[in-house]
Amino acid sequence: MNPPSWAADGSVITLDAAQWQILLDSLYERDHMLAIRQAGERYHRDEEVDAYTLSAYAEAFQSGDVEGDVWGTLEDIDETATTEEEAWAKITAFYLDRGCVLVRVTGLDEPEEWILAAEFAARLGLPVGNA
């Protein structure tokens, strides 16, 4: 799963809302691991992946669908900030400096950004070749 229209610019991968849903729909979770669905295979309903399921595998995220803990993450990396925007910028910089990628979803009512380990993002079929 690697639609050619997905854009990767360095360590930022941009997906529109439809591509984000395609990504989530293409995954399944089994035995505490995420993997890409294979054509012809059968999957149980409880193996479906949504943003909440993906959140367990993200380094950090901002989501309209899932309550994230920006302030707790900021504290974990020993940083401080005065606004949530500043906090997220520091979190993003911290993880990108450590080889992670930022998945930015456009076309939604609220900002949707996910920080994933580059190896994990690649395993999910995201275009991280330039990251």
C-alpha cells in the first residue's frame, strides 16, 4: 500500500483525510502488533484499526478524534512551554531530531498530526524514503 499521491517531504508525510482513512483501513492489529492487510486474507472485526488503536503505537500525536497528552509528553522530554502550539512544536522537533517522521493529515476540521518512528511508518507502507 503506497499510493503515489502520498507526499513525503523530508521527515513530513502529508495525507489528505481520504488517504488517512485508507491507511487506517489497510491495517489490522493482532497480538499487540499492527500490520498491513493482505488481499484474500480474512480478518476479525476486533482487528480493525482506528485512530485510537494507532495512538498506542505513536510516539506522540495531536488528534481531533483521540485525546492526546501534549503536556504529559512535553514533561516526558523535559521541556516547558506556555501554549499548546509551542508545546507541540517542541515535541515535534524533539522526535524529528531523533529520526521520527511527522504524519500530517489535511482536510479535517481539527489539526491531525502523528509522530511515528520512521521504521514503523515504513512498515505501515508510508513513503519514508526521503526521511
